[in-house]
Amino acid sequence: MGFLGILETKVTDVPGTVQLDEHCFSATGQHAAHPKHDTGKNSHIVLSPQPANDPNDPLNWHPLKKLSITMIVGLGSCIYAAAYGHLFDAGTVVLAETFDRPIPDIVKTSGYQLLAAGAIGPLVAACARKWGKRPVFIMSSLFGLVGSIVGSTTNSYSGLLAARLIQGLSMPAYESIVGSMVGDMYFVHQRGLFISVIGFVLAVVANLAPAVCGPITFNLGWKYLFYLCIPITAVQTILLVLFAPETQYRRVAPVPSVTSDADDSGSDSAEEKWARVRDVETSSDPQLMAPAKKSMWQEMAIFSGTYSEENFVQLLIAPFAVCMNLVVLWTVLLSGYLTATYVAQAYVLAQIFAAPPYLLNASGIGYLFFGPFIGGTLASILFALSMDPLIKFCSWRNRGVYEPEYRLIPLVGGLLVGAGLFGWGALVQDGASVYATAALHGLVMFGVVTANDSLYTYTLDAFRSVSSEIFVASAMVKNFIFFAFSYFVSSWTATAGPAHVFDVFGGAACGLVATGLAVFFCGKRYRAYWATNNLLEKLHIQGHGEW
């Protein structure tokens, strides 16, 4: 049994399990291997995945280059994946009055936007896998720009709906494949920080958008939201084209996985794999020598080649096929549901707080989103500061062996989603203080961010070979759930009352989070089982690992 009760397996090579801490090599019998390490205070950390002997390998890029790319793509996530979906959360009543439509019709414009995002997700994933992430990001940004231009010129409900649909086409790349981009550039022991940044962008900035958009809608009019989106999206697109090269890379040699049992056969296995790494990287064969560093113009090419030889249809079905893996399916459904409960609150916020006893205008409703913004920010900071040190500590206690299940420890914070929903529904039912409701709204977001960051990092490390497809499947499921909620949450809240509605949501959230115990303790055994019983291979869908 591993540290914290993770159940071991007799399989000696479990994908996702890696030797992370060299200080513990003597305890595990891994003396002979000579893998690459981090530098400075982390010089004892074994790099996983192992970088190639190639300056064009994104793992070898300068940290500032990696950071600049992350910031540019992160800005796109702020705009397209976070802000676009919440432009009208605070101004729902204003738009209903402007277009003489019931509130549910205005909510549906966001619902159809998310439906478009979910429907195009598999195509985005297939194109990114086939031709790289860079052309997909650029095309997505252009869709966002065009959608904003259409919205700024329309005066009808149908025109508004069309603008929202076009904007929806820009969303899936920036909420799904952005996660796998972190895996392209950063090592296992670095990913927690950057996944928390992505989580901050996707969840927390989404709450800042209504806080800003509400006053703009109230004081200037809803069209100014589109007016402001145009220059911001244009700048992001230009930065993307000029300074964000392709991060996808074809690796040559495999990354060794080990088990914490580490018997003699495991040691031989690891040494054999590291020997293959050294053979590749020290060979004098000209065909295996490191290529020259690409020029700036070569890096800025929109298309940089083909990254998969698979049939395009196989790539299209991959986001659906990965859900045959039960742990992946659990991750996708849990992440989607927890986020959907927060979106359900956003859908009904204007409906509740524009009515008695609150009688808030669009500005006041927008300011309510500062509660979840603060809650999500605190969760992101806590996760960023604690996650990577936590997995280093757990690996050290586990004789230097890292298990992806350690990433699931913060999932316990997901119980705060249920607690916050219980309290929020009861308070708004009784017309309690807006400050108290905003605080509980923040508690919900704290739990959502903590749980989702935990699930994202676990997925990235446990099933790296299909992480892109998993992120797309997760985004697709979330968007479909959001679309479904847009059809009934508003009317259900109006008839049953917020206390009943959010008691149901909260109870389901707590129950689903509790199932994480089974994955934590048995996850390694399931990874070992899946490695030898991979249903994707039966469909001839390849894994696209870190090598």
C-alpha cells in the first residue's frame, strides 16, 4: 500500500506513476538510471516528461517564452472562454425589456452560445491533434472578433442570437486544449501552478465579467459590451499571431514509469528505458542529432506540419471514445456538474435580485459577482501555492514515487460547493442581506475552482496520452449541461423557489464529490488495468503521449 492508502498493483509499469524525487532513489533501487533533472533548489527532481535533445522542444524553451505564450493564450481564455459566456448575466432584465422578450429567451442566447461551443468541440480537438494548436487558436480568435463585430451592428433579437452563436465558436479551444498546452511546455512538478492559473482564468474571471458588464449595460447600453470586445479581441489575435508559436511536439523516446514497490524487475525495466533515452540523445547518427533551432519566421508559421497520421474520423470520435474509461467519465461528469451548479446561480441572479425585496439594477446585480470573484481568487491562490509542494511532499513520503492520485487531495474542497448552495438558496429565499448571499456565492466558487483544478491536474498526469481529448470532452459536457439548464432553471426557480432548487443541486454535488474516495484509493489499480485493457486501441485510436 502506498502513502495515504493508495492501493498498489503487481503491474511494474503503470502510466502516470513516475520516479520524481532522486533523493529517494536509494530506497527504490533506481541507482543505475541517469535521467535529466531540474536545476537550483529542485535539482533533485527528475524531469517528467524527459525533454528531447532539441532546442525546439517546448519543454526546453526559456521560462519567459513559456510564460509569454501562457499569458497570450490565457488572455484569449479570459475573453472567449470566460467573459463571452457571461456578458449579459447582470443585464438579463435590461435586454428582456429592450427586445420585449421574457427573461428565459434572453438566458437562451447564452444557452445556444454554449451549445455551439459544445457541438464544435470534437472538431476543434481533431484539428488541434492533426495540425497543431496554433492554427486552431488563431481561427478561434477570429471567430470571436467576427462575433463581436456582428453583435455591435445588430438591433434585433435574432441578430443578437447570431452574434452569440458565432462567439460560441471561439470558446472550445480556449477552454479545452489550453489545458493540454500546459502539458506541452511544463513538467509534472510545475503543472499545478499553471493549471491553477488556467482555472483562475476560466472560473474566476468569468465572475469579474458580469461585475464589469453590469454597470456598462446600465450606464452606456448593452451594445457597448460588443464595442469593447472588438479592440480587445483584435489585440489578442495580433499577439497570438506574432508571439505564440506551436507547442505541440513529437517526442522520440518514452518516459519511464515506476511503481513504489520497485522490485528488481522494476529497476531493470527503468534502467532499460533510460538507456534508450541516452542512446537517442548521445547517438552520433546524423539522423538522430539535434536539429537546428527554428528561426522566428519558422516558429511563426501558422501551420507547422502534421502531428498525427490517424484518420480524421478517428480523431473526431476520440473525445467521445475516451469516456469509455470509467475514471475519465467520472472526471468529465463531476467537473461538468460542479461548474453547472454555479452557472445555474448566474442564470437566475438577475431574476431574483431585480425583483422585491432586492430591486437591484444591472449595476447592483453585476457587483454581486464580486463575491464569487473573491472566492475563486482565494481558491486559485491557495491551489497555486500548495499543489506542487504537496505532490512533492507526498512523493517524498512515498519513497520518491509520484502517483497522480495525490492531485485529488484538494477535491475535498468540492464539498464547499454543496454547503454554499444550501446556504445561498435559503438566504435568497428569505430575502437576506446581499452581502451574506454574495459571501455564500463566493464559497460555491471557492469549491468549484478547488475541485476543478484538482481534477484537471489529475487528468493531465494520469491520462496524459489522451488529455486533449479529455479536456474537450469535459468542456463539451459542461456546455451541453449549461444549455440544458438554460431551458429550465429560471422557470423551476420561479415556481419551486430557490431554496428547493439549490438544495437539490447541493445534495447532488456533495454525493458526487464523495465518490472521489474510490478513485483516490483505487485509481492506480484502474490505471494499470486500463493500460492492458485499453478499449481505445480496439477502435484503433492512438494515445498521444509525452514522447
